[in-house]
Amino acid sequence: MARFTGFVFMALWLSCGALAAEEGNSLIVADFDNAQSTNNLGKEIEIWLQGDGGDETQTCQMSFVKDDALGEERGHSLQLDYDVDSPNPAYNGMRTDLGNFDATGYKNLNFYVKGDAARGFGKRLKVELIGPDMRPSPYIFDGVTTEWQKVTIPLSEFWVVRDWTQLQKFVVVFADIVNDPKSGTVYLDHVHFSK
Ligand SMILES: [Ca+2]
Ligand SMILES: [Ca+2]
């Protein structure tokens, strides 16, 4: 049994290594450079809708664009077109699985973000980390501009997370009570944990 487990672990390790998720003192969750809905941990990147999409007046869509935050020629970033303008309470966004990532020893969550001047965007962007108890721990960054900028959030800000040994999800949340204007476009890139 131990030998079998070891083999499976090795196979997983090799598949993660191929994506170069771990780089020096950082763990790359998603650089979106493969332009696919799979993150650097080999897990899914997906759109979520409040009430599984029952409210047709709100929506969120993702696509991959050749505008890399780090200026990588072959790189991509994630484009999120959101609409939380609805007669009902409205929220939706993007989430990606962290595959039980053990963040012990890491200090910050980092990502790059910018807004789309032509399509509109809000200064505020809400993100969440979710631990093994599945309780969302929110943080609102207030300062999105039309230029790429690196956002660094100390993990201590995500105080709802009690157990850092098995992180479940990284989530972007658009909400009618957070985002102004209530529809627009933001770009996200290079989501990573750093020590
Ligand atoms: Ca990228
Ligand atoms: Ca709408």
C-alpha cells in the first residue's frame, strides 16, 4: 500500500512539476499562460453564478487574452466580464481549486489586476480564500486602475481561514454591493502565494 501511495504521489508531483507551479519562494496558482481553464496546479478554473444562474439579468464570463501582466510574449491573462446589475441581490465570479495546497510558511497572496477603461470597471475587487471548513474568508482590494499592478495581501488578512494546511479555493467575487459600476471588465494574472 505504501509503495502504491508513493507511486501515486510521485505521479502527481511530476504532473505538477511540469507546470512549474513552484518557483523559488512562490507557488503559482494561476498564470493563465496556457489560455485554458486549468490552473498551474492542474485544477479547474471556472465561473460561478449566484443560484446557479437562475437570475438571467446577471452574468460573468471569462476569456483569456494576450495581455500578460509580466510582459511575457506568449503569456496570457484572464479577462472577466461581469454584470451584477439586477433587480435582485446579485453576485458571481470566478473560482479555482487550490488542491489542498499547504500554505504553511507562506506570507502573502499576490495577483496582478487592472480594469478596462472602455468597458468600465470598479476600483474595488473582492477576493476570497477558502479553507477546509469551506468558510469563505473575504478581502476587498480598493485601488484597481487601468494599469497592471501587483496586489499583495498578507495571509493574516484572511482571518476566517483557521487551517492553512489544506486550502480549497481562490475566489473572485463580483457583487452589487461591492462593485461600482455594476458591470464591467477586469483582468487578472499571476495569482501566487509568496514566502
Ligand atoms: Ca500570465
Ligand atoms: Ca444586468
